[in-house]
Amino acid sequence: MLIARVIGTTVSTIKDEKLVGRKLLIVRQTDEKGEPVGKPYVAIDTVDAGTGDLVLTAAGSSARQTNITKDTPVDAVIMAIIDSLEVDGQVVFRKS
């Protein structure tokens, strides 16, 4: 699992039929404090996340393990919205 922040949305009117009706969000991996690292990528949203949310993502074959993404051509999925992060006993992020 990776921590990422939703930074945008993408729209695709022509796509694989198994992706029809699915929200595609642009996310960027973050460190444990929510600071951006790495490149942006697109993930299928399964939890109704929105721009600015800190989320947990899964990639590769693990992305096809949710009820929504099973047997679909996806490589990344948003599977949780983070409420808070605690690192070394200190809360470094809390959703407002």
C-alpha cells in the first residue's frame, strides 16, 4: 500500500467496458507526513475520494482485488481515505 494525495481527476469517454461508470482520479504518492514524492498516476476510486484527500492505494495485481476492480484492467486503486496518520507517537496528519 502507498500513501497518496488526490490531486485531480481525469475524464475518459472511451474506455474498456469494465471501467464504464468508474471515477478515475489523479494521485501523487506522498511520504509518511503527506509531503509529495514521486510522479502522479491514475487510480480507480472505490471509496468516493475527492481532490485534496489523503488516501491509501494499491498497485499491480493487488489493485484488482477489490469487489469493484476484480477482473478489470487496472493497475492502481484507491481503497481507503485516511483520517489521520501517526508517526513515532506524533500525529502528523488529521483530516479536517
